[in-house]
Amino acid sequence: MALSALSSLLFLRAGSAEQYRRRTPPPAYRPRGRHHRAIFISDVHLGTRGCKAELLADFLACNSCETLYLVGDIIDGWQLKRRWLWSEEQSRVIAEILHKADTGTRVIYLPGNHDEFLRPYCGRVFAGIEIVGETIHETADGKRLLVLHGDKFDGVLGCAKWLAHLGDTAYCFTLALNDRLHALRRRLGLPYWSLSAYLKRKVKNAVEYVSRFEEVVARAATPKSVDGVICGHIHHAEIRRIGPILYLNDGDWVESCTALVEDAHGHMEILHWASSIPASAPTRFSAGAEGEAALIPA
Ligand SMILES: [Mn+2]
């Protein structure tokens, strides 16, 4: 069963995480790391081809913190139901997280929609990782920030849910399909209709979706007597004030490779890990170009 395979991967390996971590060769290029009061990451989508596991494992190895928040969609359980893709680099991400939990970092996992199979375990602790639905993070300067994945606002937005499944690969595929469709429609005597133009319009809607999502999240946080809200879900890192609420989104590790970090004084910042590595550095891949597809909610 898929879940048992996953739990063995996640938790039964916990004992060997340290050996595994030591066995893994260090990255060819290691940018200088930093210590943070807190690190927030989300939308890693482990188990998918799109996950930039090598960059994330390096980021985790290079950056230490007192508290690590895993703000949902860390493991892609939807993909697990279709075709499970796992790599050594993805194992290294798990090993780095477990290493942090083993060496004094508080690790808090807030499940998202892709890892909703963990939601029944909210309130429990596995391998030193606390699983919670949502929580409040208090910054060094006393700001109270609500932390949650953010998918619960999808319903409020009423956005076409199929967009969530449309990656850039699917988009390229539809461009090719467009020609075939056009030929078929012509043979049937139907007027030209562009599937790709239709999808582009939908992607434009996704851009609007981002700003609407941010406003809805901020509005929902306002009556909760918090100073701000930290979430993920839409793969779009951001720090901005929306009315009385500070809206923070930690981005993703599929396209932009971003993390939200807090320093010792409570200052919050978005780190772009991929762009901190010089182009000459020998990495096996580069992060996906930031484009329209990066804005598609997931
Ligand atoms: Mn999500």
C-alpha cells in the first residue's frame, strides 16, 4: 500500500538518516550558509519530476535554524497515486530534514493539499517532526504570524481547480496538440479555435488568482488578532502588507527555489537559492525559468 511505503520511507529510515547523510558526497558547489531564527519552506513536491531536490538538499545542508517550518505540499501524495518518482537527491532532502530534527532544530510540518494524507496525524510527532494543521509563529520582535499551507482558500476563490494540475509540460504539450486539433476541426468544417490561446487566457487568470489569493488570505487572518500570515500553495513568494496584515509566502521548490527566513531581530526575507549559485557552478540542472507557468496555483 502506498501509505505504508511512504511511512517506511519517511520514518523507518529515520535511524539510518545520519548514516545516509554521511554517505552522500558533498555538493560540488556549496554557497556560504547562514543561521536563521526560522526557515519556512513549502511546495517541494517530493515524488515528482519537477522537485528541485538537489538544490533544496544543498540549501538545507547550508542553512541552519532554530525552527524549520514545512508549510505543506512537501511530499506529493497525488503523484504517489499515479507514478512515484524518487531519486537519491530526494532521499537527501529527507535525510537533511531528519538531521535537523535530530540535532536540536524544532521541525514543524503543516500538511498541504498534496500531502493531505498526513492531516489525520495532526497533533502527533513522528521522528521528532511535529505535525500540525496551523500554528502561530512569534517573531523575535514579537509579531504574531499565522502559519498555514493556504489551500483552504481555494473554495473561497472558486478558481478552476484543473489549473492546479496544469504544469508547463502540459502547456507545451497542448501547443503541439493545438495544431492537430486545428487540422481536425478544419476537416469537420469547424472554425479555427486556439486551444493554446484559451490556455494562455487561463494562465492570465492565474496571475489574477495570485493577487486575489493574497487578499483573501489576508482578509481571513484579520479577525484572528495576528500581525500577519505565512503560507505557501500558490508557488509565488511574496512579502507585502495588505491592509493591517503582513502577507508572507515562502514560494516553492519546483520553479523558483525560494525560502522565507527570519533573522535574530525578527526581520523576514525571501531567499532565492538558485540565483545565489553562480552560473559557472557545476550543478546538474538549473531552476526552472520564472515564467507564466510558475504562477499556476498548485
Ligand atoms: Mn498546495
